[in-house]
Amino acid sequence: MSRLSRTKLSSRNSRIITRWNSPSTRSINFSTASASPNWIGFRPPVLCVDTTASNIFYRYGQEHDLSFVMYPLKLSINYPGRMGMTYLEAHRPKTGYNILCQYIRHEKMDVLRIMPDGVIFTSLLRHPLDQFLSVFNNFDMKSTIPNLQPYHNPYREFFRNPDRIAKLSSDTIYHMLQNSMSFDMGLKPIQFGDADAVEKFIERVDGEFHLVMILEFLDESLVLLKRLMCWDLRQLIYVKLSVNNEYRTSVDPDIQERILEWNAIDLRLYNHFKAKLERLIEAQDASFHEEVAALKALNVNFWKECYSSGNALPVFNGNKIGYILAEDHKDNSTCKLLATDDVTQTHLIGMKQFKEHLPPSDILMVRNHMQNLKKYNPAMLGWSEVKNVLKSTTSESGNTDEL
């Protein structure tokens, strides 16, 4: 891209920032952008419908041959620590980085060290109750509760002494058990009890992100993203790849209250951006709601056409969902890519972007991983298609026919 084009794009992004951060969201117009920005920073909270939403950015980047900020074959970048700049700067592509959608702890200055000034910052939040329950179940917190008996309620036992039990968990899980979304956005645990620090933290996040999407308004959020990024609705098609909100129905009301008290900062963060998004949606014109309806219909029709009987297979690996391709779409790469999880997408992109640096053992690991997942999710990309990226940097994997 020429310097002139980059300057124009950065200028347009600055106008978008002004509209998003204006005091009245009624002045925001997400339909006025005129060019698709190719610098995107999507920060997916851990277990926050990450597979489904990240799939959109993975597909967009591959479609436009963009470069991703990532460690080879890794889903995170030094998470839960700050990004390790030495490796990222040493392996920066000649054309620069375009997309960051791996798991990170948000630190704006870290991102700007490796991305252009005009980068679009976006993220996704979910209700803190569902976020906590996902972490608790998918990381098997029951196993860390001392003397837990089969007849015990694991949530009730956890909240008998949450601080002590949380500290018994691994370093990887500990930071995800309380106010995990705020932690991911950059708030330090030592600041959880500092009201002034929390207030400044939310103000900072509000000022740094162009769009904070809300899972409970996912389709509306995606249409706003589409307008912000100048995308087409077809680029926002998604397939549900993980279980999200099914846990809360089995949790007693008093335990739900304890969970929200334990995650009070996350609840405050969530309510702030949920209210902001609702005001923004209310300010949109009639065409916005028509686009939301069109996206919903497009998703349903695509899902039914791509996959056998439109039904998902039993849940595997804790919260993952698999599909079977419809007979007349067994060679359709779009259907396969939509059903491919974030780990496999990372492997696919990593093998293309770092293929000169990957040892044979890593390639073997990717093959074994994909062959194992394929048993539970037959609709995902297969190893025979993914390995093509190793043959040539310009080779295309699979049939690119669209529905």
C-alpha cells in the first residue's frame, strides 16, 4: 500500500475514533466509511465466544492475504503476561502486520509498537455470570476444590472460601477466576479494590476501543463492525463452534448472586459497554435493522445448506461443537472453514506465515491434532487441505467455491 493510501486510511480511522468516542452516541454514523481498513486489533476474551468471533477475522485475513500478529502455531501471545516484543519485532513480515486476534492482555502501546497508528481496536464482552461459569467448567475447577464429594455442589463449595481455592488453581487459571475480562483489558488484580483505579480503567478502555461488541447482541454488534470496517454481510457469516450460555440454568439464584459479587468489576465493565452499545443501536437508521435481519437469515440459510440436517454433533473437548457436511457441499471450502476451530485456524495461518521456521515435529503435531479433531467435527478442514500451505506460499488450500 502506498504512503498516500496509508495516510488517507489513517485519517479515516481517526474520524471513526472521534464518532465512537463522542459524548453522544446518537452522532455516530457507522455507514459513512469508504474503505476497508487492513489493520485490525480484535482482542478476544478467553472463552468469550472466542472461536466463533475469531473465525470471522481469521477468514478475512486469509481471504485478503494479510499477516497476523502471532507466535508460530500459538493461540496466545505470552498470555497472561504482556506481549513479548522481541520475537514479534524480529519476525515482522516485510509488509508489516495487519491483524491481531490472538489471546493477549490489552496494552495499547504494545499493540502500537507492532501495528500502524490507524489500527482499529475492537473487542467482545459477555455477561460475567456466563464468563465465570465457562471458565469454571471448561478448566475443571472442581478438581482443585479440596475434599469435594460427588454429592457436593461445586459452586457452593468454591464460594465457601473463594480466595483460598482460587489460589490452589494453576497459574494459567488463577487470573481467569475473578474479573477475568477486566484483567484481559489491562486491569491489574492489585487494583480490584481501588475504586478510583477501576473508574479510570473503564474510561481508558472506552477511549481506546473503537467498538466493544456484546455477545448477547452479537448480530447487532457484527453489523456495526461491518459498517465500521466497510465489509460485506457475507464476511460476517458464522457458525456456532462452542457452548456459551448453557451452564447458568443449573446454578441456584443465590450462587448466581455470589458469582456477580465476586466479579463486580467485570459486571460494571459489561454494563458500561452494554448500555453504550444499546444507545448506539437505538441511534441507527432503519437500514441497520434490515441488515441485522438479513444477517440472521443468511446465517440460518447458510448453516442449513452447509451441514447435514442443520444439526450439530455432540459436544466434545468440554465445550466444542462439530458438524457433518451436507452431501452436495463436501468439497466446499467455505463450509469447511466456517466449521474450523480457532486452534486449527491458528495452525493453518502459522504454517503459512512461519513455514521456513517450523521444525518437522511441529508439523507432525499439527497433523495429529487435526486428525484427532476431525473425528468429532467431520466438517472442519482436513490435513490433506491444510498441508498445501507448506508447498508454496501462494498455494490455495481446498476448493474456493462459494455457496
